[in-house]
Amino acid sequence: MTKELQTLHNLLKLLVQDLTTRVKKMSSPQIRSLSWGLMTVEGSSAPYKDCKVWPGGSRGWDWRETGTDHRPGVQPADLEEVLKKGVDLLVIGRGMSEALQVPSATLDFVQQKGVEVRVLQTEKAVAEYNKLAVQGAKVGGVFHSTC
């Protein structure tokens, strides 16, 4: 009987570990640090200049992929990847000096997907995003870490 109990205990331990891993993959990673031109995100070994985050992951935000520039600013194509991850809320960080524009057409695009959007200066955006991530919200974001 002792051997069976030990086996059952080991199976329960594995189940708890598996569930913990699954939950962690489903939650939005916290942004661990932010400074001019440098961001670190939980679960990523490499730092980012600009980044995209969503429940279960993150990656660098390369503006060249969509032709984004400070003006006209964030394009719907910059946000599609994050929106496809099933977020309920999207936070956009406009940069330390808020140089990155967010056109009303981009905001309309997000809202038409049924996603709430918050646009803030990047330090405030990161604080808001992290607060929501800790609360377990299905939050995503795009953040510009310089001007």
C-alpha cells in the first residue's frame, strides 16, 4: 500500500507542476525593467528596445516590419499579433517623451475588435500594464522605450 501511495503522491506532484506551468504560460509576463532604449520582460532572456507582450509571451517590436515611424505612428498591423492572442485590454506606450503617435484609426481598429485600449507615456504604460498583469487580466501591450 505504501508504494501505491508514493506513486499517487508523485503523480499529484507532476499534475500540480504541469498546471502551474500551463497557468504561467497563459498569464501576461511582467515587464521587469525599463530604461531609455532597454526593456526586460519576464520569461525572456534577451532585452528589448521596443517590445510586444501578451499572455504567454513577448518579442521585440521591430518597426521595420510594418513601416512604422513616430508619425503617423502605431499602425493596426503593429497590433494584430498581440490582438490575436486573445487579450481583453491593450496598453500602448508612446515613448518616454510621447513622440510616438497613435492615430484615431488605429484606436478604432482595436475597439472594433472588442478590446479596450489605453495609450500612455511609456513609464506610465508599463506601470499600468504590470498592475493589470499581476491582477491576472488578459492584457497585452506594445511599448516604445526611447523618445
